[in-house]
Amino acid sequence: MNSPRRLGAAMYVVASILVLILLTSLFGDALEHQRNPNLSPISLNPSDGTTSIVLQRNRAGHYVFNGSVNGKTAEFLVDTGATAVAVPQQLADSLGLRRGPPMQALTANGITTAYATRIESLVVGDLEERDVAASIIPNFPGGQILLGMSFLKRLDFTQRGDTLILRQRTTDHDNRQR
């Protein structure tokens, strides 16, 4: 008599696990899209020769998006309060970025040592900027690059509602401050 109960209990456990796996796979993409709604940022290329990127704000109110650093995929978070592009050490290692001279950096967690570096190519959609100043921050957790003003100052950007538009400039293209 115990044998059918045990079999039924085991089948219930297996069925529950399968339902959880199914739900996770079905809703995993939806949850990822809420965290990063810009997996493939939308590029606009009007007839004037400029390139614009349209980013949607995520549920937490941040602009998170995918792009690349020196040809390798990376995830970014727009941070207008950051002076330079800030890269966590572990991510910098995987992207092949080299530490330059040490410097003091003021972060949300206080003062820390950071290392200057340069990003040869930073690409978002069809928008590319070259030779971008950045900082490698050893104790910075996470897998996102903070897209600071060393990149953003090269662009015009406009926020309307839940949309941020980054627009490459055509004028003074060769005379930009690096």
C-alpha cells in the first residue's frame, strides 16, 4: 500500500520541478527584458549623416543596454554622474583593457584607487566612438560598465519620458576633446 503513495509523491515532486523549469524558461526572457530592455539598441540613421541610438528605460529607471568594447560584447549603464567610463577590474581583464597609472576616484562608495585606461572602440548599435578615456576600478562589483561623461560628452543626448536618445555629432567631429 505504501508503494503507490511513494510513487505518487515522487511523480508529484518531478512534475513540480518540471513546471518550475518550464516557467523559468518561459519568463526568463521577459525578466531579462525588464532588466535590460535594450539588448539590441535601435539605431536611427537620418539623411543628414548622423547616427542616433534610442534607449528605453528599465523598470528600475535606468538605461541599461548592450554594446561592445574593442569588439567584445559588454553591458552598459548610463551614468551622467561618472566623469569617465568606469569598468570593473574583472570585466576589464576579460575585455583585454590594460591598467595605466593609478589615480584616486570618488565613487558612490567613497574614495578608491582606479587605473586610467583607453578604450580603442566603444560601439552601441551603429554608433561608434574611438579612443575613449576610461577607468578600471578594482573593487567595483558587477558586470556592467558605467557609461560616463568621457563617452557621453562626445554626443548630444535627449531624454523624453522613458526614452533616451544618444546622437552622434557631425560638426567638429575631428576636433572633439578626448
